[in-house]
Amino acid sequence: MQNKFIALTAAVAVMGSFATVDAASAREIKIVGSSTVFPYTQAVAEEFAKKGGTAPTVESTGTGGGMKIFCQGIGEQHPDITGASRAMKKSEMELCAKNGVTDVTEVLLGYDGLSVANSRKGKKFSVTKQQLYMALAAKVPVDGKLVDNPYKKWSDIDASLPDIAITAYGPPPTSGTRDAFVELVFHTTCKKAKEGYWAEVAKDKAALKKAVKSDCTSMRTDGPFIEAGENDNLIVQRLDADANAVGIFGYSFLYENQDKLQAIQIGGVEPSMETIASGKYGISRPLYIYIKNPHRQVIKGMDDFIKEYVSEGAMSGEGYLAERGLVALTGDKLKAVQEAALQGKKMDAPTN
């Protein structure tokens, strides 16, 4: 009896966060978050509307921006779902908890490769992660010391690279794509250095951890790297206009713009469904949506929308999200994710 009372009290509190149940249930589903997840969510929204549902409002705010908005509270003024191109951080879960957002389901959608690409009118070439770090990090090692990045051309880093100015368009700090790029390119390079400055720092694990965070995280701000906002389509437009520039974005945008763009190979490997799924392509990351479970009780169509999102027709390897570039989950992993989403399984606490 006591458990039933507690559950009823919680439900009443949720209802009270909305103006009225009828008014709240009439509003559309609100979704924010990652620009990389945005086209997948938009595709599901369109399919949901085709089948008679009310199309959700989907806003591209970036992963970090979406988390801040999502975690502000429960109620009709707050979004129901957020997309993310990385897992929720411990600090973000703490913000959610502070504002009463404690019942959240994490849904792993699949995987995405971080693409570095240029216009098909430009020169096709290959870089290593270390060369990308040397081109775009704010500080790099030169003659045993960490200094402000001096490299102006790709050929300054390695004579085998194009003799053109380094110009790279990429996402802002609020983007999960930016977080993933820094972690998978910068941090990996600094931690795995076998000689020189970072190899010396690595002799002390505590010092290395501190140094990576403070000195191997920032993108350069002296011109070669240009923040292009959360709209990846804008980067595509700029690359089409400048054959010498490269862009950083999710694989889905390269996949959808293959008529205009070509991949810059990473260590001789191009991003593809196969190379991302196998791990052969070295810059890949998981994609997520996070669902505010209490809103399922009052937002009309929310459960049906989630059911569409995790359906075989959407999430499987033959689904329409894979057709748009998502590297799909398979087998038992896919089934477990589908069940957790449909049942509203509460996520575990992040460790990061």
C-alpha cells in the first residue's frame, strides 16, 4: 500500500508540472540536442507523421546545449527527449537530479564516424590522427617543448601533405562532435606518444592525465580552425565554396553529400558503414537519445513515437536510419536497446 501511495504521489507531482493534463497532452513532443543525431530524429518524426502522429518539434542545439535544456526540469516548458553524440556526463546527470529529472532512459541508437572531408573539387589525401592533432591543436610539441601551434600549411607538418593553407571548419565547444573529436584525435595522440614531449610527460600517469586535460584539449584560435556553429549543412556549403578547406562532422553528412564531398582518409582508411562498424576506421563514436520518462504519462503520442524510433523499420541494418548513414546495432544488442526504450528502463549513473 505504501509503495502505491508513493507512486501515486510522484505521478501527481508530474501532472502538477503541466498546466493541465488535457492542455499538456495536446502539445507536440519537443526534442533538442545533437546536430549529428538531428537528421535521424527528423527522419523518425517524418515517418511518425506519415503514420498519423503529430510531428514533434525537433531543434538542433548541440549535445551540450541540449543536455542543459533537457535537465532544467519536468513540465510542459521543458523538452521530452534530447539527442547526444556522446554519453551523458556525470555533471549533466547531477544537473538533471538537481532539477528533479531523475527518471531517464538512455537509448544507444548506433554508431557514427567522425568524418574529415573536403570538396570533390579539392585534392584527395590521407592524414594520421597525429597529423590532425598537429594541424588543429592550440598547442603542439616542437623541439621538446609545448608551444603555440606554428603550422600554417599541411606541408609544414609533413612534406607529403598538400602544400595548401590549413583551413578547417568544425563544431563549437557545445557540440558532442567537438568533444568526440578532441577525445578520439587529440587525447589519443597525446596519451599514446612514444617519443618527445608527451612521452616524457607519460612517465607520470597523474601528470599525464592533468596535462592532457589542460594542454591537449583546446582547438587553435589563430585562424586555421573556424567554428561553424551547430549547423553541419553550413560546413558542407563552405567546403563546396572553398576546395582547399576541410570540414569536421558526422558521417551521415558526408554520406548524404557524396556528390559534393570526399573523405579525407584517416591512416589510409575511409569512413564507411563497414569500416566504422568493424572499428577499422579510427574516429567513431556512439549516438544516443535520452528520454524523460515522466513525460510519457502526459505527452500524447510520446510512447508511440519512441516505439517508431526503436522499431526494426528504423533502427535495424535494413532500416531507414541506416539508409541515412547510421551504423546500426545488431542481434542481442539491438533487442536489449529496444526493450529498454519501450519499457522506460532507468539509466545507470555515468562514471565520467
